[in-house]
Amino acid sequence: MYRYTRWLLTAVLLFAVGAAWGQNLRLDDPPKFYVPKKPPTRQELNQRDSLHQYVNGLILQYEERYADALKAFEEAARLDPDAPALYKAQIPLLVGMDRLPDALVLAKKVVALDPGDYSTWYVLAKLHKSSARPTDAIAALERGLQAAAIKDHPGAAQQLWLDLGGLHEGLGKFGPAADAYAKAAAILEHPDQIQAKAHVPREAILARASETYEKIGELHGKAKQYDQAIAALEKSQALAPERAGRLNYVIAKVCDEQGNLPGALKFMDAYLQTQPLSIEPYELKINLLRRLKKTEAIVPWLEEAATRDRFNTGMQLLLAKEYAQAKLPAKAEAIYTKLAEDSPSADLYRGLFQLYKDEGPAGMARTLALLDKTIEKASRTDGPPPVSAVNHAKAMVAALREDGELARKLVETAFRRKVNEPELKHDTVYFLAILADQHRKGVEAERFYTLSLKGAQPTNEPIIYSGLLRALAQQRKHEATVKLCQDGLAKSKTTNPLLFFREAARALAALHRYDDALRQADLAAKQADDDNRLLFQLLRVRILTMAQRFDDAETECKALLKTHEKPADAVELRYVLSNIYSASKQQAKSEEQLHLILKIDPDNATANNDLGYLWADQAKNLAAAEAMIRKALDLDRVQRRRNPNFSLAEDKDNAAYVDSLGWVLFRRGQVEEAKKELERAAALDGGEDPTIYDHLGDVYNRLKMRPEASRVWQRALKLYQQGARGKDEERIRDLRRKIERVKEEIGGR
């Protein structure tokens, strides 16, 4: 670029001098044309034209005509291919056009022509990083930091060191990352050097240095280099005293991880002087005191802290919790009761109900009575309910919903109530039904939903019917399900009749009354709208499959496939067709349908699982089968956690997928691992499945756990006989043979 600048400067000077001379020229003495002693070479002409193109490109870039500017710079580079600045000018334009590979090529060309251009090494590192090539990015930054010119630009140098540290950290190389950050921090500790080159306030530079040392401390902590971590964090405190209080908490946690409990307590006490709003630091100190065998100091210290910060509700709740821990229930209850007057919350009532739970059945009875009384106030019908009562009721309901153990205890307490005790309010019973349903307590849910159905509000009726049908299905009370559906069709006011047709069809199929089940499915299909009709047509196909009318099921499913072209419908239909072929022992055709589904949707969790299971069941492609089943589990977890109503309490794997994993592990000879997964499958929601118990029995038998094998095989046999999987006489006969054989081995038990 320097030669372009000299050329342009010469042209400007000549223009100025020429203008001065022109004032003294005589009109009858015109100037002579300049004739160089030596004609310009082709290279010089190209360089001159290149300069024109470069200047034109700058003008076009200023005018935001980026495509034209790029063409001008490209032409300039073609005319003078050894000038790095001409390639460098193109890079930001290419990046702006999202042509990153082209930008990468040119950046490499620039540093090849000018290895000392640290700024382009930096750009090259950014491009490598965006292409997920961190090792190449690290190499580029290291080359940039070797450039001689960077010594005169400390601000740029510290940025390169920071980026280098970030790349090492991303690769889990905490030692090299800390070293790189330390180099950046060393530059930042000399703000005068940076201020001489850039207008940055001294305070901002020192604040950045403090943040960098904090980062260094974090990295040393990850590398288990605790002394270096503490030293870096203390240096961060010295550089920015206003951050020292917060950093005491960070140092306390490092000391804790190091095992230096007295040091952790010292720094934690220093941090707590700032009276943080969060209770987490107070909880950490309590934990430290317990591990230091200073439990007796917890309550007195916490009482003092709560007195100083009496408006901190979290602190008061923590004190109440510690009172309960110290067997001081009266003091704990007093705090909960006082706080509840003005600030009812789920945390508050969870603590109070835990306190009552520790009293045993009598305490849970107190919880139930308090809940019933509060719900009565909140659901009054003779006028607007008091706002405070509604808030209390909401807080209690949230506390019980979020604590599974409390919820189960409350449901059991209500279920054991004697006939002569006062009746619970309707809304209380309704809530108990939902809790029982949520925790899969079928017997309790059945009773509470049945009670709720009497006098149910129109808005709640569909929920109650759905819950009651679910409770009956869970207990495999198929006759009761059919009766409830008949009553619902005759008496319900706001419940969609399709619910009753569907559940009646399923229950009748489980009772092997397949013709009756088909009639219910047909009635539903006739009443369903266009959006729901296919669901009931597929239900009919599934019933035909359960009845082992495989030809009819296949014919109807193929006919539906011809009339439903949407990808989602095609996937569902092919899945049902795959099940028909699997049930009719046509495994090759079943696999074919699953492959077709995966062509449409490679991330279909069900298809991945089922294909893996089919291969496992045939003892073929076992490594690939395991990979597919594990992929199905991962996909299912991701999908589950994307649900806006996701909760950790309900984050449980699909029992069928876990069964598939256990089965493929068994086929691969990993019997102990198979046992672990199959036992897990049986404990999950949906784990009450004959296939899972059948597989688990095979595993127990292989491990010579004969009594356990007999027990789970008998459970599988009972479930098959109850219609859990339709008619499968072959499996029933096989189970009976295995049960008889193992009984002989263990002496008839």
C-alpha cells in the first residue's frame, strides 16, 4: 500500500505545482507534453490501474454499493497480485455477504504476503472458530501474537490473548487458558500503555483486568489448582475493591472445594457482611458449620442474622427450617404462621407441611384440615372469595404439587379417613383426585374422581371423566371402563363423546370383545371431524391387529395411506403398518416401513427405537441396534425438555425405549447392564408391561436368579391374560413353558 500512497501524493503535488506554474505561462507558449525518458513497464501500468480500481472500490464501499466495491477490489488485486492490502479490503465485504470460506482463503493469502499483519491473523482466527476449527484458530492467534508490530498495540495484544484463552477453555485446556488470560491481565495492569494508544478510561481498564483475574481464578479452580485460583481472585479484589465483597463468596467456594473449611468459613463471613438477598450463601455457611462439627452455632448465628435482616423472607424461612432441624417445631411454626399472614408462598407452605409431616399421621391430618378449610374460603359461591384466601389456597396447592412425597402422604391420609369424619369439600376432593392421578395412585384416584363427578362443575367435567377413565385403565378395570363410558355418553354435559367411544373401544379390545370394540371405533370415526377422523380409523386398524386379523388390518391401513399424503400422516400410518407386520411375524416388511419413516424423518424417536428393537429381537445388527435405541432415548429427552410445561419431577425416560435398551444389551451379552436397564424400565410410568417383565425374567434366569425369574414371568403371564397386549397365544404358551421349567429347577416354588 505504501507505493500507492506515494504515487497518489506525487500526483497531488504535481497538480498543485502545475497550477502555480500556469499563472506565469504565456498564452502563445503552450506547455509541451511530458515525455518520460523511459516508457512505463506493463507492471507499472497495472499498478497504476490497480490504484484507480482500489480508490474506486473505497468510494463504492462508502456509498454502500458492496457488490460493486468487491468487484473493484478483485480487479485491483488481479492487476497487482502481490499487494496484501487489496485482498485485505475484500475480507469484510465477503464476511458481510456470509461468504466465509472465500474470506478464509483471502485471509490466508494476506498473512502469506505479510506475516506481520497481526490484525489479519486475528480475523483468520475468528473465521477458523466460526468453522468449528479451534486448533487452527489457536495457531492463527499465536502467529498474530508473534508479530513485531503488536508490541506497539497493547490493546490489540490483550484482546488476542483473551481470545486465545477462550479457545483453550473451550477445549477443556484450563492450564493453557489460564496462562493466556494471565498475559492479557499483565497488559491490563499497565493502563498507561493502553491509554497512550487509545482513549479508554483508566478505571475501565483496571475493571477489565479485575474481571480477567477472576476468570483466571475460575480456570485454576477447574484445573484443581486451588492456591493459584485464590491468588488470582485476591489480585482481582486488589484491582477493583468495589468487587471485593462479591469475590469473597467465590473464594469461599474455592476453599470449600479445596477442603479448606476454616478458610471457606472466613471468606464466607466476610461476604455475608454485605447482607446478600439470596439465601444460598447462608445455606453454604450452614453446610460449612455442620461439616466443621459446629452444629450448635447454627441457630444462634442465624437468629442474629435474621434479626438484622428481618425483611428478608428467604432468611426467615431458612431460620424456620433450621428450627425444625433443631427439633424446635413451635418456633418454626410461629415463623411460618407469621409470614403466611402477609406473604403466602409455595416455599412457606412446603416448609410448614414438612413440619406437620414429621409429626406423623396426626400432622398430615392437620395439613388436610388446613387445606380443606382454605379451599372452602377460596371457593365460596355466595359472593367474591377473599383475595387472601385465594392466594393462600394457590400457595398450598403449589407446595403440594411440587413435593411428591408430601402429595402422596396427603392422598393416603385422605383415603384412610373414616366414614364418620366430616366430608371434605368438593374442590378439595377434586384436588386430591388430581394429586393421586399425578402420582399414579390408581385406587385413590378412582375414589376421589368418582366423588368429584357428583356435582362437578361443567368446566371440570371433562377433566374428571378423563382422570377416572385413566385410573380405571391403570388398574385394568376394563368392565368398569365400559360401564363408565356408557354412563358418560348418556349423562355427560360438556365432555366430548369421542373420549367415551375411544376408551370403550380400548377396554373392549382388552376384554377380547373385538367386534364390539370395532363398533365403538366406527361410531367415533363417524362423529369425528376431519382433523380427528384418522385417529379413530387408526384405532380400528390397531384393534384388528390385536384380534390377529392381520390381512384386514393391512388392507385398511394401505387404503388410508393412499388417501393421506401429509408427511405426518404418512409417518403415523407407516408406523401402524410396521406394527401389523411385526405382530404377524413379517419382520422384513416391518423393517421396510420403519426405514421409509426414517427417510421422511431421520430423528423420529419411535422409529429409531422400534427398528433397533426388531434387530435386537432377531439378534442381528446388534451394535447398530444399540446405537439407534440410544439415539431414540436422547431424542425423546430433548423433545420432552422442549415442552414449555417441562418439570424435572416428570423428566423420566420412555419405559418402552429403556426396555429396548435392556433387551439389546442382553442380546450383546451384557447381562448385568441389561438387568439394570430392565429393572429401571419396569419402575417407570408405563413399565407395567408384559414384554418388559418377560425380558426381565430372561435376564434373571440367565443370572441364575430363578425365584425372581419365576415371579416376573408370572406377572407377564397375568398381564397378557388381562389383555394388555391383545391375543398372543404363542407368547402365553412360551411363558408357561418357562415358568414350569424354572419351577422344576427350584423345587416347585
